[in-house]
Amino acid sequence: MLAPELLLYEHSVRNDGAKDAFENHLKPEILEGDGLQLSFSDLRVTASSELAVVTRQYRVRGTFQGKAIDSTGNETQAWKKADGHWKIIHIHYSHACPRSKDAA
């Protein structure tokens, strides 16, 4: 699902290329997470014939590197269709944004 040219941002981390993102970001989280539970909400997809933007809110609970975590945030993905296949070309994670009491 990851395009070779993937660019991933998470807070102060930047991974350039699918290999860098997997080896130095995603793989360590997968291997060092113990019973991580992911849930998603507020999924929104905007697409054309060759590009799509996906946004969602996430929550991660479980144990990571021996510490209990319960984290929420926002995720944006950009997808590109090439040779008949959809691939992720960009991922951006950010901390959860507080909502005002007036927000609907």
C-alpha cells in the first residue's frame, strides 16, 4: 500500500520513502507494541479518478516499549492511483485538536 516515494510526517519525525518509513517508523512500532488497539472515527474521503485524500481521527491504546499508552490524534493520507493500483504517497499524523464547546 505504500508508494516508494512516500513522505511521512509525525510530529517532529520525517520519513522520506517507503523503505525509510517502514524500517525506521512503522516496523519498530509494530514490533515494540504489545496488544495495541487502534480505533478510528470521523473518516472522510475526497477522491478524483487518480488522487484521494483520506482524513480520520485515531486512538491507540496498549503498551509500547513497556509503557501504557492511550493516545489520540489526527491522520491525513494522500493516495495516488498508478498502473491501476492505489498507493499511499503521503501520511501526516498530528496531536488531537481541542474542540470548542460551540463546535458542532
